[in-house]
Amino acid sequence: MTAIRPWLLVAAFSLLLFLITAATYSSLGVVIPAMVPELGWSWEHAFLGFSILGVFTGLSSWLPALLIRRIGVRGTVLVGVAVMAGGLACLSRVHALPIYFLGTALCGVGFQMAALIPGTHVLSAIFKQRALPFGIYFTFGALGGVAGPWMVVSILGATHNDWRLYWALQAVLVGLVGLVCAVAVGGPRWLEQAGAALDKVLDDEARAQHASGVIPGKVYHTDHEWSVRDAVRTPQFYVLLAAYFSHLLAGISAASLTQAHLTQLGVAGAVAAGMLSLEGLMQVVARLGGGAIGDRVDPRWLLVFAQGLLVIGLLALARADSTPLLVLYAVGVGVGFGLTVLAVSLLLLNYFGRRNNVELFSLTCLIGAVSAAGPFIGGFMRDRLGTFTPTFQLFAAVTAVVFVAALFMRPPTARATA
């Protein structure tokens, strides 16, 4: 494996994650206010589609791991972008709720197969120091969050609110970028060989460090590869699972509800979209910064910091009727969301090893099916209470519990059985 190939793969997967994020989660919440009056839907039904997107992203998380083991990363990515493009095409043709729900479901399945799980699987197999490439990869996902709302505003403004054309253009772009990424990925043999060689090096180094009692930078690394069965029996796995749940609950809900919530509070539509982009920009800053220090500062502290900021950001969003609160929301939710996914990804590898990480990360992503209820809960409460404020306060309380659990978490000590 040449020295440049790993970084070419970082670039390819980062570009794909950027576009998929921009075309789905960061776009749908901004397009929905344009779709609702034209189609005559209730807010509850409109945001149910956003929840379906999240539910199918979570429920299909087992599928990439299965496909990667059977047809390799390249085949998994090709299938994923085909499903994603099909879902976006459905959204461009929607006239009734069933095809809308089908489109969001297909986008959720495609997102999981083409984005995080294949990308983290490849990068963890080819990089010894993983924080920087992971940080770059997740940063491009955050950049998609920045670009998505402005892509919607720009295209709808230039086409007199033709949101159907917007979804059609995104379908074409996802298909093209997905093909580029698939070409960049080689066959499964080289990845297996590279990963096995790297596992041996990392395990030997960790054993030597644990034996000497010296852990560089106080960043814990397991000295053996955990089985899935042993890993899921540790409380640490469930703390990481809860953190992934809380960040998705906050992030998905903020992405889908913020535009409608802020405009109801009297914030101009363009300013609301700008706050969504600022939130995405904060994710960029968080992931770049976390990637730069994640191999020197234990990712557990990044996770604690991120969960605390999520609580602050959600409480600010609940009452964001002034500029200071708007900025506090964007910084808190943006940095908290951006750091959590990076910290959880690194901690899963540091605590349990790489060999079974694709299965463990897939299990972690399953929680997205539950956290995706956030937008539906928000729409439900909005229709009955007339405001989204209690929704964000409720989600802040849930995240506060996870913050406390992460604060007291320590590395797992039980040794995996053979």
C-alpha cells in the first residue's frame, strides 16, 4: 500500500459523506416548510418523514456490516448510493404521503450503507493514528451540514421554490460521487491484509505499554481484540451507546425542527437557515480540533465536554429569541454533536479493538432508530402545545443523564475470552 493511497481514500470517502449529509439531514428540515403548504400536510406528518429517515438509518445499520463481509466495501458503497439516489428521486416526485415516506426510508438505508460504517471500517484498517483521518472524515460530514441549508436556500430562490428540482439534482450528484468513491476502493483482500498487520502492531504496542505502566498521553488502548459478545457485556459499551443516542436525538431534532421553531419565535427565515449553517460550521471546528488532539487527549474527555455542550445548546435553542441565545445554541449543539460522534468512534476502537469494530459500530448505529423519534415527538408536541420549546427542554434533560454517565466512565478491564 503506497503512502498516498490512504489519503486518497480519506478524500473519496469524505467527499461522499459531505454530499450525502448535505442532501439528506441538513436539507430535509429546510425544504419541509416549502413542501407543507403546497402539499397541504400537517407538521406532524411532515416531520414524521424526517423521523422515518432516522429510523431507517438506524434500523439498517446491520446491513453494511453484513454486506462488507460478503461483497466488500466497493459493492456495499455501490448498492448504498443506488438506494440513496432512488430515495431522492422519490422525493422529487412526491404527491402523497406514501411516496414521501418511501423516499425518506430509502434515503435512510442508503445513508447507512454508503456513509459512516464503510468509511470508518476502511480508515480504521489503514491508519495507525486514527484521530486525524477520522477528524477529517467527520469534518467533511459537518461541512455537508453547513452547505445543505444554503444549497436549499440558493436553489429554491433561483427556481421560485421548485423543491422537486432540488431533490432531482441531489439524486444525480449522489450517484456521480458514489461512483467516484467506489472506483477509489480496491478489492477486499488488500484491506484484510492491511487491517490484520495493523492489529498485530497495535496489540503488541499496547501490551508493552500496559506491562510497563506507561500510557503515552494517557490515552487508553486495549491490548487485545475483544469479541462482540464480550464487548456488549461491558457497561462502557452502553455508555457509548447512550452518548450516540443523545447526540443523534439532539442533532436530528435540531436539524429538522430549528427552521420552523425559530421562525415561530420571530426569527427571520434567512437568519434561521444561517443558524443551521453556523451549527454545521461549529461541527467542522469541533471535528478538526478533536481529530488534531484525539491521539494525545483521551477521547473520553472529548465525550464529556461534548455532552455538556449539547445540554447547554438545547436549552438555549428552546428560548432562542435573541442573538446571544442563537449563537449559544449553534455553538453548543454544533460542537457537542460534532465531537460526540468522533469521540464515540475513537473510544470503540480504543476500548475494544478494530477486528470486530464494524459489528460494534453497526450495533451502536442501531440506536438511531430510537433517536429518530425526536422530530416526530417535536411535531406531535407542536400540534398540541403550539410550540417546540418543551421538546428541546426534554431532550436536554435526557442528554444531561448521559453527561453524568460519561463523566464517571473508566476503560473496561475484563479480558475477552478466546
